[in-house]
Amino acid sequence: MTHATTPAEDLILGLTRVVDLPGITAATGLPVSADDITAIIREAERYARELLWPHAQAADRHGAVYENGVVRVPPSYHAAYKGWIEGGWQGLAAPSEVNGIPVGGQELPQALWMAVSEIVTSGDMAFSLCPLLTGGAVEALVRFASPAQQEAWLPRLVSGEWTGTMCLTEPQAGSDLSQVRTKAEPDGMGGYRITGQKIYITFGDHDLTPNTLHLVLARLPDAPPGTKGISLFAAPKVLPDGRANALRCGGIERKLGIHAAPTCVMLFEGAEAQMVGEPNRGLNAMFAMMNAARLGVGVEGVAQGARALALAEAYAADRIQGGGPISRHPDVARMLAEMRAITLAGRLLSLEAGAALDRARLSGASEARVALLTPIVKSWCTDRGVDVASLGIQVHGGMGFVEDTGAAQVLRDARIAPIYEGTNGIQAIDLVTRKLFRDGGAEMAAVIAEIRAADPRLAEAATALERATAWMLDRGQRDPAAAQASAAAYLDAAGWTMGGWMLARAARADDRYAPLCAFYLARLLPRAAARLAEIEAADSLLALLPAA
């Protein structure tokens, strides 16, 4: 079986004919045509092909370097970042102005930003993390910063002149942010002094830009305990008068993958900062950044699947065994087909979530669809990214297990995505305890109805997901622990089912996708039923839990 389309062609079809981005934007006064979309995707493809893809392995080998308190990124990243700025990529989806303040964004849709992000992340995942976090900082500041703060910071972040970080995690406070101890003391002049340690701060320090704006969760002296006592602050690396702020990188982590992305221990030693938003409501602002990042991380899973597939297809076409290329061996063909189908399903599901966000922002539609899809995209796409990267190594055989082909790097890099921005287990719990219950399952029911209508071959899976949703809603009210015990299986089944829905829509839009859709529905969709069979077995897990 062949699949004659490229990732760029898939993204163009997905945006223009599957999620209908031109139609979404047509009524806003800022229409984005199919030609516009095609031109942007092609230019992003050129950027990644020329400045990222050829250097990704060398960047991984070089890694980020920490010496004498200074963090340096691989040499190739300087040209890549220069191209990023010159292309105006950072401001693609940012507003052109906020509160009457020109900030320089292009105001293009979020779904288009996600498509560009996939291409860039396929080129080099470690590099892509820097602009991803800057984009999240822009999102938070647009929504919660004061006009004076927006004027001071947003133009520099939107242009890429500065980068942004998200400083949440501390040694004792990972997913449980109620344990944050970093302190913010008023300085008597309207500002604050931040003292504390943050860990796992991606691109917390680097030599790509002269300044970095750190968004930091910290507690005021009179803050109530728990998450209700957390405020958000912004602390630049370099102060407006040119002085170095009292913050520094104390070291970078030695990691399984993404070696070229510095993951920093950041020490705030009385750093000058401003509060963003209201006191003790920092999580509200930070979650604006995290929700954007969660969709971005889901795209990372898709992108690593795409990179693994490209490497595996090229290798299988050239590797001669048994008198012909291994791409013609049935079991290798099976693995490649799985990689293609899963990656395309995740790609289109991510675009569907991006389009839901655009409908909510541009036309005032309900945010229920994007809220429902976000944990599924984040979790299912990143888990599948790891699966596809592992299959890519298998296609390469022994050559995949050594570093020379690049297949091993993809698996190492992909493995962080199921952990980022709230682990996938947390995303599953969020899906079943918040997203389903907030509307009694109404939005999931609407999605299931669309799945059932998309293709008769999806009817049985839709009914099974419908039944599982009813079980979750009923059991979750009576026994929340049982719902949480089955949450990961439920989310996974939803992802497999929705992946079939997206491929059916692609096949309806372009018959080139029909063979891959048929393969997915016949060979991969049954995995949803296997996961749903686990749901009513929650008690078997609960019996294994240690006593409180």
C-alpha cells in the first residue's frame, strides 16, 4: 500500500477541506483562503527543511552546554532562530494589537499555528520548544497583563526578540502546585522581589536572545495556603535599565532526549518582578499558558511520529534484503502503514482541536469542543508518537538501535511529550472528572453523533464509546476512584475512535486517503474496543491499591 501525500499536503488538506479553516475565518472580516494556507505551509516546510532537519542530529550530539554560569545552544540554532525571527513566525497567531497597543502579530488562526508547529517540530523538536513556550507567554500576557506590561513586553515577545518561559515546577511541587514555596515580597515601589528555586525550566537560559521574560508562580507574604494562594509574576533576565536581574541558571539537566534544549534549574535571588493579573489568582493566568501548551505538546507527538515515519520510509525503500527493498516485505509494510495511519489521524485530530479553538475565538462558539479535545489530543497523540517512534526503530532493525540513522533520537525526544504539561494520566482524569461532568457528557455525545454519521464502519465503535461514556458518568458520581482507575483506558479508546473519524473525513474529502482510512478502520480501530473492555474492570485495579 502506498501513501502518495506528504505531511505538508496532509496539513493543507486538513486545514482547507477537513476542518474548513477558510469557512471558519470567512465571517470574521479576516478571511484566510486556501491559497494563503498553502503558501504558509509550503514556506514553513522550506524553513524546516533548510534550517532544522539537516542539523537536528548534530544539534542533539552537541547538546546544550552549561559552563561558568552561561548556557549555550548548538551553533546551528543561531541561524535557525535568525530565520525564525526574519520569517515573522513567532507572531503568526498573535494579535496585531492589544488594548490599542501595536504588538506586531499577524492574527492568523490557531489551527494554522499548530500546523506550522508540527512542521517545525518535525524538523527539530528540541529547537521547537523555545518558540512554543514564548507563544504560551504571549497568550497569558494578552489575557492577563496590564496595558503598561503589554506595551513593554508583547512586541518583543511577538517578534521573537525576547523569549518567554513558564516557571512552575519546584523540587517538591510537580503536578501538585499547592506546594509551591517560591516567595514574592513587595518592594515598596509597586514591584516585587522573587526568591526561590524552579526546576525543569525549558530554555530558562540560552544565548539566542539578549533577554528572556520568566513567568513565575510565587506566594505573597499573606497568601492563603494551597493553590488559592499562588500569584503570577514576570521577571526579565535583563532589567529595563540594562542591569542583570537577580536570577540565574544554576545548571542544566542531563536528559534522555531533547539534548539541545537547555532544561534549567533557575534560581531567583531577590529578582525584580511585576505581578501579572490579580493577587492569589496566578493559576488562572498560568492555565491560559498551559492550555495552549497542551495542544502544542499534542502536536509534538504527531511531529515525532512524522519524523520517525520519514526516516523509516527512506530506510525501508533503500534497504535490500531477500532480493528486494524491505518496504515490500509484508510485515515491514504493516509497520509503515500503522505509522502512516496513526500519524495522519493524530495530525487531523490536532487540527480539529485547533479549529474548535478558532471557532470559539473568532465567532463566539462554545469552548466545550476544544475543552473536550484538549486532553485527548495531548495524551493520545503523544502516546502514539512514542509508539510510532518505537516502530520506526523496528523498521530499521539493528540500524535503528544505534544513533547513526537518527531513529533512536526520535524515540528519545518523543518520550518527554507524555510527561509535559500535566502527565497523560492527569489529562485522562481531567477528561473524565471535569470535561465530561461539566455538561453531563453533552459535548462528547455531540462528537459521538458526528463520528457515527461520518462512516458506517464507525457505528459500532461510536456505540461502544457512547456506552462507556454513560458508565463513566454514572460510576463517576458514585465512586470517583473507579472512574479515575479507568480514565486512561477511556481516553485512549476515545482517541482511537476519533482518529478513525478524522481519517473517514479525509477520505471523503480526497479519495487518495481512502486506502489508509480502510486500513485504520480494519486494523487499528479495534484497539478502541480492547481499551473499552478495561473500563468496567476498575475494581480489579482498586483492589490492588495500598491502604491509606
